[in-house]
Amino acid sequence: MIRCIYSPSTDIYFHLAAEEYLLKQGNEDVFMLWQDTPSVVIGKHQRLQAEVDREWVERKRIHIARRFSGGGAVYHDLGNVNLTFIEKVSHFPDFTVYLQRTLDFLVAMGIMAKGDDRLGIYLNGLKISGSAQCVHKNRVLYHCTLLYDTDLTALNKALNPKSLFNEEGNKERISSTYAVPSVRSEVTNIRSHLSRGSVDDFKEEAFCYFSRSQVVSSFSEEERRIVNRLRKEKYMRDEWILKIP
């Protein structure tokens, strides 16, 4: 059975800490659906200045966070829905399994989306989902975004760093040898391709789809205590967010 969590929080630091806790300290298979207030999230091996217009983001009071999985930079807000799958595996995982689960859900919603070899999801050639993965011992984590009704203007401003360009407007190479740059893609919202439904409706349908015949759960008080400590001691600290790969 899969433990299914519909998180009531909208705090990016709590969710990143919760994912790490569930992956590294748990032994259950988990599905979690969650959302955040406006936030930019970079991958573990990325440089903040190469991915984010920090000046604009801070002026707009958008949270900046670094996750413990790889992959590229993403923008979250309450129009975006995040899915997390955590499972025990007996061999190196095939991450396309999780991509296909998400595609199957979208098809069930009447959304004829397609995946690519980077595990992104596209609708009419425009990106609606990005993903990242990591493995810890015999457990695997896969998480993805679903752009349902996101502020795409804010997304494009936040993830378009001015520092990538010099005074002549030419692109500069500022990433270190080990930093992983994001692959930029044009994006669209799922809602613009549907004739109905709010983001709350979409969340409900997603959770019902993935939690059917499974165990619906929430965080216990003890789990919240542990997660909040990790949130405070790691994910909210500049030493983690601003570290250079």
C-alpha cells in the first residue's frame, strides 16, 4: 500500500524538508501532493546566480530555495501543483515509470500530453511539467511540477537571470565546471487547454486519481517536529541555498 499525503502547507521549505525526511527516514512508499506560495527552486548542483534573477525575485518577496535532488530551476506558485513519488526499489530505477504515471493521469483528464527523454511533459509543444529525481540507498524519489494556472509572467521573469548577459547583451559563461544549467523551454498552463476547472478542482482530481485504493494519511505531530527542525536547520539557511557547487 502507498501512503498518500495531501499537504495543507504552502511552505516550500517545509515540503523540501518533508521529502528528505520521507525518503531517508521512512520505509513506506509515499505519494504526496503539495503546493507552495511563490517560490523559485534550484537543483542541488546549480548556481543561483546562473538560474534566477535574484534582484527581481527578492523585490517581489518570492522565496528562494534549493532542493536536494538534481535537475533544473523551477517556479512554484498556487497555480502550480507538485507531485512526489517515493518508493523502495530492488534495482536502479526506471524513472520513465513515474513519468508515465503522470501522463496516464493527464490523459484521464482529457489532456493529450507527451513526455520527452528529459522526463519533461509537453502539451502542443509547450512545457507543462518538469521533474527531478534522486536515489538514497534502496529508496528513490521522483517529483514533478504541473503548471495548471501559474503566473507565467512571474515565472519567466524569475528564471531569466540578468547576470547571464554582459553589457553588449551577449551571453556569458558564469557556471562552474560542476554546476548544472537549466534547459530553457517555452511553457504553457494546462488550464488554457481545458474548458473547465479551477486549480482546486485539478488538485482534487489528481489526489483522487493517485490515492484510489491506497492509504490516505497526514503528517503526525512527531513527523512535523522532525520536518520543521530540518526545515529550520537546513533548507532555510543561506549556507544551503547559496552554496556554490
